[in-house]
Amino acid sequence: MKKIFCVILVFIIALTLVSCRAERTDARAARHKGSVAESRVRDRRKLLQNSTNDENGESDKDGGASEDPAETLVLRLAEVHETGYPTTLADEKFAELVEQKTNGQIKIEVYPDGKLGSESEAVEQMQVGTVDFARVSLSPMAQYEPKLNVLLMPYLYDDNKHMWKVLNSPIGQEMLESISSAGLVGLAWYDSGARNFFLNREVHSVYDFAGARVRMQNNSLMFGLAEALGCQPVDMGMGDINTAIEQGILDGAENNIPTYESFGHVKFAPNYIFDSHSRIPEILAGSGKTFEKLSDDQKKIIRECAKETQEYEIEQWSEREKKSRDTVASQGVNFIELDEQTIADIRERCQPLYDEFAGDYKDTIEQIRNMAD
């Protein structure tokens, strides 16, 4: 009996020892597994940090901004138009000049086709510093600085020459600098011609606009313009216009001829009405947060290069405008020229917009009108 008891006791002790060793092994394995997991997390964090540093032109050695003057700082420029469009060509010219004049210290990568988002999204990204530059229409910019509405007023200019006389004057410079209130840096003006309505119906009097559902730029003044003509303004992306017209959601939109041609609108809204309701220039802008990281010399070079591209873009625009008009003419567009009475009726309907959107800037409006030849 004692022998049996001893055998059982030895078995229990052995089993206990094996169990303890197993627990210690499992604990070591768990600690090792946890150590590996933590290591992998640290590795992922380090990789992400290095990637972010590389994109921001920062050194992966100390996590700070590089002070090596020979190191290239890569910046991003957002553009919604396609490669070969006048503003895109000017963007690329700007990038070329900056890289050349900074001896390769700054390289600007241009992202066309809206790859970095819409114009409004580009503005928001510049404000937080995730996009460094963008070519943006003045219209969405006016949402951040009401003073810019002055330059958007319908039938403000007699012609393109009149507009450029204003933009190149102290008034234009003041307006360009005003976007600093939104954390942006105004660099140069670009041309975008006259904006006209295009619809799936013919328009020969102001009354023909009644009830038309028209895509307008995301701007209170532009919505007010549509409503003054009896239209129903709709906010949507430019890339959705054709489908919306085809599905009966829209009757048309408004824009310049190159944009009308490049987006293929003629197939869906073949009536292009020359009302020239507005001449809305474009702005080449920079991120205030990006500029804070640049030296004074770099800021100066960027401003000079931007101004240099202004005349280049105007020339490119003029050539493209003629080409686009010929292209849509060959595609069956119905160009409609409005008579003087209709234009007068439209102007009359739009007059209340001056009090609503530019009431505080009547003196500036008067100065602009007096600059006409």
C-alpha cells in the first residue's frame, strides 16, 4: 500500500513540475510575442514618420526640418484642369522657374485633373498645409474674403482689357493680398475669359432663363445671379454636369469656352449663350503654413516666378480660347448672341446684387468703372 502511495505521490510531483515548466514557457512566449508585436508597431510608426518627414522635406535623422541647403524641398500644387490647359501650363511654368531659380532647392510637383480634390478642397488643404499651392478660381476664394466679391460682380467690366487694367492696378494688388486673412498667400492673377451660360434650351430673352436648373459655382453671389435671372442654382462638381443634364437633373451650367469644350458639354447642352455675365480671374495661391517654413529669399523667388507666369498664362489663354471656339463650332454648337435690349434687361435684374454683395465697397466699384477706356 505504501509503495502504491509513493508511486502516486511521485507522479503528482512530476506532473506539477511539467505544468510549471509549461506555464513558464507560455509566459516567455507571450512576453516574446508581445515584444515582437510592440516592435512591429514601433517599426510601423517609424516608417510612417519617415514617410511623412520625406514628404514634408524633413530629415529622418532627427525628425526636424532639414537645414541642408543642398536638400530638395518638394512641394505640391493642386490643379483641377487637365494637362495642356492654359492654367496647367502656367502651373508647370511656375514649377520650372522656381526649381531653376532656387538651384534645385525647391521642386514643385503639379497635380492636374483634380487629383488633390476640388478647388474648394484645395483651399482647405492649403489652410492646414497639406497642399502647398493651388490654382483656384476667384469665386470659391470669395467665400473666405467677402471683399473679393467686388471683382465678381456681374457686368462689372466692359471687356477683358478693362479687367486686366484693374487687376494690374493697386486695387488688384490689394485684392490679391486680402486672402491672407484666410491663411493663404496671393501670388498672381490668371485669365479665365468671360463666363457664359450654356443650356439644353435656346435663350433669346431674359424670360427664357425662367425655371432653368443651372449648375453654378459654390458662391453666394453666383447663386444670387442665377436667381435674379429666374434660374434654379445647383451646387455640384464640374465632372458631374454632363450626367446630370442627361438625367434631367440639370438644364445647363455656365463657364468659359475652353472649359465648355474640354469637359465635352457641347454634347449635352449645345446652346452657348454669349451673355458675358462675369469675368472671373483665377488666383495662383500658396499656403501660409508652407510660407512660414521658407526663407525670405525663397519667398521672394516664388513671388517673382509667379508674377512671371502671369503674362505667359494670358497668352496661353488667348490661344486656347480661339482653338476651343473653333472646336465646339465643328461639333455643332449653337452660338447665341443676345441683343442689346436683352443684355439691358439682364443688367437691370442683377443690379440689386451690387447692394447685397458689394454695398460696403461702392467707392471701389466706382473706381473700377472709371478705369474703363
